[in-house]
Amino acid sequence: MRFCPYAERTVLVLLAKKLDFETVNIDLKKKPDWFLECSLGKVPVLIHNGNYIPESLITCDYLDEVYPEPQLHPSNSLQKALDKVLVEKVASAMPYMYQLYIQVPGKSKSDEEKLQLFDNLVEKIAVLNVELKKRGTKVYRWGHSRNG
């Protein structure tokens, strides 16, 4: 699969840590046997020192612990836990995003259906804007960012 927001999480961490990596795209409809043997059947799978580490949040945490600079998680355990909750809340928007962007041959969505999906997507990710504004960091506004 060329783009998967879950796999992209790990790519973003690898880039933030300035680590060299190679991407292997998996056809999620025809998963190879080697992939099924070393994963939970989900992407991404990080291969590090001969070990297979599956699942995006697990791989991101692993990379942040093994390569501590720059530190991506807060050192405060409570804030780290709350940040993970925030990630899960925002991740609940993914099904709406997929439905908006992926076209199934022979099946089209009406403008009304697309608008409803978009409204659901906005509602799910609005929690991120609220949290970023509380923290005084950049607030994302549909393609434009500004300081909160």
C-alpha cells in the first residue's frame, strides 16, 4: 500500500529522528506469507536488528526509546498517557477520511453523503485543534496553520 496513515506515523518518527530506512509496500489484499508470519497482519512492521516490531504506535514508542534524540514524547508520564489518548481520538477520524478519498469502482457517493463524511471527519479531528490551542502551539485550520 503506497499510503497508509498508520504506517505514515512510523515514517514521520523515522524522519524526525533522521534515521535511514527502506520502505517495502505491502499489498494488503494479498499479504505475503513472510509478512503474515512476522506481523499482526497490519502495517507498519519495523525490522530492527533482525527483530520484527509490528503496529504503528508500538513502532513509534520503540523508536523513541531506542533513539532518544530528539525526544518525541514528554518525560511526564501523565502527559505522555494523555497524548496517546489524543492520538487515538484523532485516529477515529481515519474511517471517514478513507471513505472520502477512496473510490470503489461502480459505487459513487452523493454530494450529501460526502458532506456528511466531511462533517464527521471535522468533528473527530477538532479535538486536536482544541488541545493544540490549550498548549499554545500551532493550530491547524484546514490547510493553514497559525500560532494559537
